[in-house]
Amino acid sequence: MWRLYQFPLCPFSRTVRIMLGEKGVAYELQREYPWERRDELWALNPAGQVPVLHDPERGITLADSRAICEYLEETGETSPMLNANAAGRAEIRRLVALFSENFYRDVTAPLLHERMTKRLLHRQSPDSRVLRGAMKLAHGHLDYIDWLVDHRPWLAGPTMSLADLTAAAQISVADYLNGIDWRGHDPARAWYAVFKSRPSFRPLLAEKMEGILPPAHYAKVDA
């Protein structure tokens, strides 16, 4: 069976977990904190990062969320997440990069640093200026999601795709850390509510990070 090395607030691991759930692939979770720099993780992934998807019986080890998801897409027969022509797949991959790189850099990463890393590793208080900056940039990204879902059934086109999974995973971590202000973003909020109600997503909403509690609205499907 697959074993996924991850920790609850890793947005990239969350993308893989949603993908596994949508594909109906069985797996078990292995909680792994990269900052502990365990030899076992480095042996599986020389980058020392999660997610890592490992099958000890078959001797298969996969690292990097995009590489893992593409592997699952190529080897799975159900719920295609790159189900489009060449131009459509290019659009899916563009949005996957946008949310994995830009949204993560602007919003998720600073929130994680201020509200998780500082608290758990350094016993420091968050910098309110950094938090405000991340939340301000989040509005710009939500504006773009508003536009996308106003013009398309899903972010990249007519069907749910890896772009939706990636965006929802990033947003879920930011929302857990109380970094998303949904006011004025009804289209994006309605799109995200669809994910919160999916069976593949519910386990993420139920999982907590030690020492960090989410806001009351986090796990509510209609909030």
C-alpha cells in the first residue's frame, strides 16, 4: 500500500491527498515534519521535503506534488484530472503553477511562517504586518478565482481538474490559519464550498495541527 509522508498543514501534501481520494487510491498517512530533518525522509527524497509517496512493497518512491499527481493521472483509470486537449492541459498546468508558486509565495508561505513555524519552532509571536500583507495579496488571488468561475464551470474549463485541487489545497491551509477574508468573493467562496463537501476533502477538514486550532468556520461546508 502507498504511504504518504506529510504533515497536516502542508498544502502540497493536501493536493496529493485530494488527488488520491478522487482517484480512489488506498494509502496510509505517515506524519513527517521536514524541519526535524529525519534521515528516513532524506533517504526517500534528497530534497528533504514532503510530500513523498512511497510503496515499500513495490519499491516505488515519488516526490514533489506535481510529479506525484501526474503519476497518479497516468496510472489511474478513474476521475481524470487532466481531461482535456493539448491546449486545455496547458491551461490546467498553468493554473497549477500559479497556485503552487504564486499563491503559495504570496499567501500560504508567509501565513505558515508567522502562525506555524514561529509558534512551534521559535516560540515567537507572528508579525501582524506580514499577516496583513498576506491577506491583502489573498484578495487579489480570490478576485482572479471569482473571474474564472464567472466564466467557466471550473477553474480551467468545463470539468474539475488538477487546477481546482491545487487551488483548494492552498486555500484550505490559508483558511485554517485564518488568512482568508471571504467578504466580496461570493463566486470563489461558492466554488470552494463545493470542495469542502467532497468525500476526498472531508478528512483534511477534520485533521488538526498540534498546538494550532483553526477558526470556527473552517470545517463548515456553508461557511
